[in-house]
Amino acid sequence: MASTQDPFEFREFDEAGSLLESDRDAVTISIDDEVLKPQMQKAAGGFGEDDEDPPSADDKEELLSGQTKNAPFWTFEYYQKFFDIETHNVKERIIGSVLPWPGKNFIHVYLRRNPDLYGPFWICTTLVFAVAISGNISKFLSNLGKPDYKYTPEFQKVTIAATAIFTYAWLVPLALWGLLLWRNNKIMSLVTYSFMEIICVYGYSLSVYIPAVVLWIIPYEWLRWSSILVALCLSGSVLMITFWPAVRDDHPKVMIAILLGIELLNILLAVGCKTYFFSRPEALPPVKKVMNATSPA
């Protein structure tokens, strides 16, 4: 009689021993937990014991949160991101610093919360060598043709120019950043800028002095002072337009003091460089000719 049991009917399986009673020659395979566990972990996307570099707990937290750790400011990795900038962005910022326009804040229009140190560093370095070399050439041309003048290159001018320019481009922004931060704690509605943004503004504001310094080689005082005046107006306009939103809501006396301090330090740098490196040549003492007087016979 044929079996009436449905072959597709669900049945509960008993122990392996009872199931194999009917067929003693069947081959059985046992899967241990030690073999199955790594395979299940790999199938689930996990990391087994054989992986060389499993992610740490901190890395997992960073991946889950979508954030990365910021390097400390005393490490090279912290400043590396400020030198990662495209050439066309540097050109755009230089043009924006040479041609300021009312209402165009340099930080908001050109930096866009992405300051760099590449442009300010090379602008300051170029200005240092431009001042030192132009000063030596100007002194040589002013004394050219004088029989008692002997040209000697003044290499110490490079050190003096570097000290003055980099001090202005770094310490002045540091002092201004601290002052604005202190005023922001007093008045919460003030606009704040980061230290790197202020350094970036000061560095690019010096770019207009590079062609002006080259013109100082020509030994005409009216041309030198005219180029200083134009450079001061352009550079000072960039600084005024940029930092005006940060101080306009402050006390009037404090606002005026900060803006005057910014302009006075800018004027002091320009006039100081002109006076020290491009001063008028000193008149050489006349040569005294010793003549032997002869008494009449």
C-alpha cells in the first residue's frame, strides 16, 4: 500500500542518532562552532581575528559620527591644510586686495571661511626681498658716478626687512584677534573673525606694496611718496572694509581707537621702510687737495 504521507509536510527532526537508524552507512558532517563563527562574522561584514588592522573604538566612533579629529595647533598636520589652495584662488585674493570695493568684505567675499597661509607667506617673503634688493639698487644708482663711492652690498637689510614685515604680518593680527575676542566677550553681538582669517587679510593686504617698492628704485622723492600714498590707500581700504563690521556695534571710542590703530600701524610700516631703506644719500665730504705752497724767490 502506498504511503499517504505528504513529502512536503514539515517535520521536526530528532537526534542524529535516531535519524540515522534506518541508514547506518550514511556519511555525517559536523560543523563546529569554532569554524562557523568566523564565517558568520565575515558574512555579516565583521572583522575576524585574522584581520591585521581592525579599527579601534575611536575610529569606529569617528566613522559613525562622520567627524575626524583635529590635529593640535603645534603640529605640522594642523598647518598643512592652510597650504592646500588652488592657484586661481590665490590670484583672486590678490586682485581683491589690490582693488578693494566698498561693501565687499574681503573675508566674506574671497576667503569664504577658508583662509590660507600660502599666499600671505609668499607675499611677505617677496616683499622682504623686494625691499632689500630695491634699497641696495637705489643706493647704488644714487651714488653712481661719484669717484669716492665704493659699492658694498648690505645683506643685513634682508634681516631687518624680514623682521619688520613678518612681525607686522603675524604679531599685529595676533594682538587684533585678542582685542576683538575680548570685545566680543563684552558685547555678544559683535562679528568675530578667527586668527587665521585675520592673518590672511593682513598678508594679502601687503601685496600692493610689492610694485610700489619696485618704483622706489627710481631716485625721485615725489614718485616714491606718491606710490606710498596710493599703496596706503588701497591697503588701508581693505583693512577698513574688512574690520568695520567687527567694531561698528562697539562703543564709539573703542571703535575709533581700533580703526586708528590699524591704520597707524599700516602707515608706520610703509613710511618706516621708505625712510630706512630709501633715504636720501648722504653727501660725501669734499676732497681736500693739499697743495704745496711755494715761496717767491
